[in-house]
Amino acid sequence: MIRLPVFLAMLGLAIPLAAATPAAATTCTSRVVDHTVASGDTLSRIAKAAYGEEGHWPRIFEHPGNASAIGNNPNVLTIGTILKLPPCPGSVTVAPDETAVPDPEIVAETQDDALLPSIIYIVTGDDWAPYVSKDWPKGGMATLIVKAAFEEAGLGDRIRVHHINDWNAQIKELVPANRYQLTFGWAMPDMGFWKTCNRLPADMQVRCSYDKSKPILTTTLGFFREIGRSDLAEMTFEDLKTARLCRPTGWSTFELVENGLSPDNWVGTDSPAACFNLLMQGEVDFVVLNRFTGIATATEMGIRQNVEMAPFTVPHRIYLLAHKDNPLNTTGYLDAFNLGLQRIVDNGKYGQISSFFNDEFARRAGGK
């Protein structure tokens, strides 16, 4: 495996070069650009050619539409696939403004008297940087995406976002009681896989009471391992079925099961740090966290130089939710949000938001 500088390896990982044929270079700009996958391409090679660093491959993976086209193995790409490359690192130096001049056609679709109340209150957490946190510009990446999408839909003046650090209260009490009409920051099960709610873990069945938007964002779910574990060096995604995985209790595991992993060998803890403690003690093989949470936790614990991400991933998608039984039919706001979300993807604002927060995280984590 190619060994990168520690920080860049933690932001992504060093992925082996899959073929001798050079990747067809695409130069990044301050805007989103297309890249057509050529023979020999891997995400790390594309990132190296476009951004100058292999470790920036998760930026590409996480852009809307890319994860579905790529799958779990960034080493294996289908020739001819068109991927969207977000702006160059460092090209977006200020958090983009969420305000917009909405498309009249979108406004015509969203300005419906049936969308009540006229002011809609949205709740999220305050402890999941860089996605949702009042300590980050604009309230975090997910918060800014939500606001920008509603602005594009012509509904920016109707929404109010509040941060409350009790996720269970949000989904089990505050939204069902209509104190808030929408909530975001949630993973949701693929009911095409689960079929019925009673197959879900008991504490996750409440999510069947909600309708979801299109994904606000996709995160790279990292499988963090201790550097130097020779027994894990050649492990593939398929081998994870027998590996000891640690993920904090109460955090979603839908994606893991939906991608063929069994919970038989999983270990639950009360925090990401507790999982990393078990990893360093040799009691688990991998800690499963989104890449930002994994890097931030390892940094705080002083073990960033001792852990790395394995060369596979699972996309972890985050949604805006509306309760199905809300008497004001606030699920209609999801349709408006979806229109605005597609608009900011198409006009490039989404890529600028993502690029800014990736760079801001790198600065705060002590990287380049």
C-alpha cells in the first residue's frame, strides 16, 4: 500500500494503483467539473491528478450521485462512468451565502397555500461537526445545505433552524408533537431491503413514522484500523463479515446490514472514543465512523498517527425528515426542499459548500 503523509491518509486513505495505465487527468477549478472514468482510474488516482493529493478522494466519493456510481470499493470504477469533481481545495475561502434568486418555475411549484404553517421550524443537533454545529460557519455543512435548498425553492424566509442536543427527543417527542415540523441529520433504512418495520432494530423502528427527502449529503463511512496490524492488511470488504466491528450504541447500522454485514460480531459502546480504546487494546478490528468523526476523535485522543482508514467504504446518507402524521401535512415541504436541493447541485453551490467545509475541517484538524 502507498503510504501517504499521516494527515492526508486520515482524510482518505492510500489506495493501491490498480493498473499501470495512467489516469486521464482532469484539472479541478473553483467549480464542479466532470471526469469520465478511464482505464486505470481509481478515486485516489483521479484525486491525485485533479487535486494534487490522493487523500482527497472522499471529496469525490461524497458529491451527489458519485457514491451510487462507485459502490463500496474506490479501487474499482466502471470505465465510462461520469463523476463530478468538486472545486479545488482552497478555492472556496468563505462559506457560500445561502441566499438565492429562485427559479420562477420552482417558485411556482412551491408557493402552494397547502404548505402550512407559513413559518416552519426545523430542529437538528449541535454536536456533529462539521455537519451540524453552531461553532461552525453557518451552523455546519448540512445546515447550510438545508438553508440554501429552501432559498432556491423560494421558501428561505419561512424556515427557522434550531439546534438541540437531544437527538432522541427530536425524533420521538418534539417533531411528533409538532413543536418542530422537520428534522435533519438522520440516516434512514432502505425499506426495499427491510420490507417491514418490525425487521428493524427496536430502537430504530420509530424512523418508519417519517418521510424522507432526497439525501442532504453522503458521508464516507470509514473502517478505521490500527496501523501495523498485519492480519488486517489484506482484508477485503467481504472479510468484514467475520471481523470485530465497533460502532457506538444507538448510531445507525442500516447501511452495514444493507451491504451484507452481519451484526453477530459487532461491539457497541457509549462513544466513538470508547470504540477507539477497544481498537488500541486489540479487542476489536475496526471502528466504524464517518471519516470526519473518526479523524476528529483520533486527533483528540492523540492517536491519529496510529490509525488509518481501510481501502473500502459504505456510503452513509443523511436526510431531512417530516412526520407522516403531522396534521398540517408538512411532508409537502420535502418536495419543495428536493427541488431546491437539485437546483444547488446543478448550479454548483452544493460543491462550493462541500469544498469549503472540507477545507475548514482540514484547518481545524491541523492539516495543510
